[in-house]
Amino acid sequence: MQSQDAAPRPAPSATAPAAAVEQAEAALVEHYPRLVRLAYLVLPPDLGRGRRVLTAHSLAQRALPRDRAAAPGLPAQREGGPETGREADPGYAGVRLRVVRTALEAGLPLRRRAWPRRSQLPPLLPQVWGLRLFPRSGGADELALDQRLSGLSGPARAAYALRGLERLPDGEVRELLTAAGVTGPDAALREAGAVPARDALLGSAGFDPCSLQARPTDLMRRRQHTRAALAAGAALVVCGALLGLPGGRGHDGPAAPPYARNPAAQAALDPARLTKVSPTAWRTADRAGFSVWPARGDLTGDTDLLRRALAVWARPGATVRVSATPGTPTGGPAGPPQLLYAGTVDNARVVILHDALRIARYAEPRTGGTGAALDFARVDGATGAGASAVVLGRADGNVRYLTAPWVREAAGRDLLSPGSAATALPLTGGVTAPLPSPAQRSGSCTSWQALQLTDDLGAHVLSDLGELVPARLTTGDPVSAREVTGPKGLSAWAPYACSLAAVRGQGVRSVNAWPFAAQPLPDAGGAAAWVCTRAETWRGDGALVLAQFRAPGGRYGTVAAKAADVPACGARDPHVLAGVLWQSGAKDWYLLAAGSDGTASVRAAGGIAGSAAGNLLTVRAERGARAELRGTLRDGRPVHGLG
């Protein structure tokens, strides 16, 4: 929670319309479930699901104005539409404002020299003794949205909820946030805009704190023992565990000590509740994704190993090396995850788990001791070739993969040698033999070993980019990209494979190489090739686009322009324009520019001036000169130079 986004409560406007307490009471009773849901969405996720439920109810119940005469509220600003009755009620507007304000206050950090506000403390009421209450578990979409919202600041969560749940336009959201004490409402709106709108999910049972599941609290702690007996027994158990296990690792291995007894969290860490899919489920499934992978490996029955993996996922200890691709949350699973693999890989014991949003890989030394590692990668929405392999381990410059159950053959292929045959990789229980990993190589790029997998739909080529899931490689027009198979596709990638090093560790889902233009060179220099490579990420943003130029006789492409977070060269905007300064054999310098098919004209301005009809431009230039490129598409739209 970012404390700078919220400020002390402002004084009510003297011109704000007054709402009688009776109106506020009626609004609270009529719309109580909606107000509690709003508070639940705004409250900080680190409170835990149980406390968020009780706090949301407490804030809604305390939302009545204290002044028996009047209560300030926000003026209704919308007319018409299905929500008119609720929005036109000043009583509801005032109660909603108090709910949002107190929910934001609950997320502010406690200060050493200031008394805590009431909303920052655990609620006195309501209280439920002997039970834990939490919303019903949602599906993969609800889990993914909850993970995205947990990464937002409090004001941004409030903006997202007011947009999606209350259906307020940005102007009214900005006014309400300002009245609630947020000093940067525009920043909150921008931050909330980074999360795709999923209005229907906000109304689902996964975010409903009025439709709850009940589970008992720790029954052992409720037995009628004296405090002395409880303290002595706990001390005895702890001392026995520490003395009886080698290295003091304890029951949960390198995990940190437990800090909560939440029943849902405990269930997610129970090896007996792990989801294990039938070995034949993928044959009849509608969607070929990680959710239909069976559990494989020689240690799927090792309960102690699975318990350690789950415990470390929930609370990694100080000695655990944790890594995650950008945009991947590292918190514990919301429910029992799916087991994909548990077995011995080289000199490590490895467990691969899946929770619909992420792949988690736990590895510990085979011979014991320290050195456990926990890695995360996003895989939401993965299907087909995108869900066909997971990295099991890397050692001695090689990588081993666990392949999907529908994969029939595996092979290694050097992308820099398109004419050479693929090298078969034996598959044992879905695990490949070691393959040289380009992600671990340093120095000059003389080869790029990719993984080629064959299933009933054909062959797919993937590349290790230092992450848990290899990136899928495609070629051709972004709207109809094809697999990298056959001489044409392999030849298209050969000069540009080494450029994949620029996107290592960026959470890349797929990379497409698109030859978008061929340009005759002046001074009888032959013809140059232009290729655009676009790396898409699992998080949906942060794509990296490279426009590469290759002169005749050159083995590798040269990066002429690059950009991030742009739609160019992708399915949404299959157009690109780029330029490069090039010296001919006659020692003359030229500006060469090329646009994709559909470019009607190209012009250069600035240090170099010139224009041409069509998608190609060649202009004499001076060494070191700079130019701004602009083009016009055949439909009249402008296109700007990349980079």
C-alpha cells in the first residue's frame, strides 16, 4: 500500500447536498451486499481473505453518518440508465463515499507518532468465534484478476472497482476519490487502466463477501487445556523437531516458519489435496493447456518432498533463491495447485506445480543441504504449442524439458544452420535428453540450439530464453504467422536468431520474425532484406520490437531500430517503418528506409530530407546524419519510423 496516495479526510463541502440519516439507513439496508463487495475490493489483499471479509462488513456497518441532522454526500451526476435509482440517491452516494474512504484508510501504514485510525485496526464487530469465513473459491479468471488487483495501490483498486462495479465514468470516479482523500486521482485512474476491464468477474462469487464458506479454526487450540500445559507442549514439540532433524531444517524444509493458521491456506499446502490429472485427460479435453497435463516423475508419491515444495512456495526461507519473470506474482497458491512433475533431474529433486496463472518450479539438492530454489513464470491462457514444454533444469550449459503428453517427438535444431537436419532428442517419461541452452551461453553467437516438438498438428520450434517456459518461434505476416518449419521458415530465422539474446528473462511468450521488405541498394549493391522481430510477453504488455537490416553477403542482421510497448509489427497493427544509414562500395552514404506492404509513401525530414512514393526510400546522406521518418498508408493513416 502506498501511503502517499491517500491524505487525511478533507472537510465536507458546504455546498454538498445533505442526506437525512433515514435516507442513508435505507440505502445501507437496500444496497448492503454491494457496499460490502466494494469495501472488500478496495481493502489491501495482505490482510488475508478472512480478515478482509470481516473488515468489509465492519466498514459498511459503520458507514452511517454520525450527524443525526445531515450527512454530506456526492451529488448525483448521471441521468438515465439502469443505475439511475441508486446513483440519484444522495443517501447511497454518502454511504458509498464513507465506505471507500475508510477502506483506503485501512490500507495506510501505521505511524509511530500518531494514533491509528479505527479502520486500521482489526474490527471489534462483527466477530465469529470458532469459524473462519472467506468467499467461495473462483475459477482461473477470478484468480488471475485477484492477482492483478493485488499489485495495484489502494486508490487504483478503488478506481477499478468504481469503474467496473459501480459503472461510474472517470469524471465521477475522480470526484469521488478526491472526496475520499486521494491526492492523485488521475494517477490512480491510469494505474487502474493497466488492468483489463472484467466487470462481470467483479460481480462473481469469488469477490462476494456476503456469500461465504465457513471452516473451523484450529480445533486443537480449542481443547480445554491449561495455559501452562499448552506452552509446555508447544515448547516440547518445537525442541523435538529441531533436535530430531538434520541441519535443523524442520518438517517444511527450507521454508520460513508458519505465520498464520488460515484454513484455506493450510489446505493449499496439504500434499494430499494436490490436483493430479488423469494420464488420458488431454485426449478428450476441449483445451490443450497445462491444466490437462498428468503428474509425472519418479517422486510423485514422496509426500515429504511435496510438502516442502508447497511450504517453500507459501513462505520461502532466507536461504531459498527466488526468481520470477516480470509481471509474475510470487505469493502462495490460493488453493491446492496441480502437480505436473516430481522427480530427480540430474543432481536435484524437482517439483513442478501449476495454479492456472503460474508455473512454479521447486528444486533442492539431491544430497541434502542448502541451495533450494523457487522459480515462477506466468502461463495464463497458454494453449497448444505455448503449453507444450516446461524447463525441468539447467546444468553444464544444457537444459532438460518436460514435454506435454501430446508431444510425440523432440529434436534439437540449430537455427543458424537452416540446411542441417534436426538432431533427435530421446523422450523418457516426457523428459527430454539434455540440449545445449543458448540462454546459458556467453561470448560470440556461433549457434542457437532450439527445441523442435512434433505432435498431431505438426512441428513447433521453441527457444530457451532463460525462463521456465520456452518461447514459441513463428514467422510471416503478424496476422497469419506460421510455425518455423520447412526451408522457408528456417531460412527466415537464420540471420536473426542471435537477436533473441536481447529478450532473455523478459517473460517472453512468443517471437515472430517477419520479412516485411526487400530493397534494391544504390551503386549496384544488390538487394537488402528488412525483417521485423516482435517478442510478445505473457503479461500482455512490454513487447519488444526490432527492425533489422541485412545487406547482401551478411550472415547476421543489424538492428536498425527498436521500440518497446508499441503495437507496430503485431497483429493489432501489422505495419512498420524503419531506416538505416548505409555506406555503399563506392564509399557513399545513403539513408535507406523501408515500410511494410501497404505503405503508400515515405518521407524523411530533419538532417536528411527526401520523399518517395511506395514503401521504399533511398536518399544520399552524410555520415552521422539523423532523420525523422514518416509515412502514409494506403488508407490514409500515418505511420512513424520505429525507434
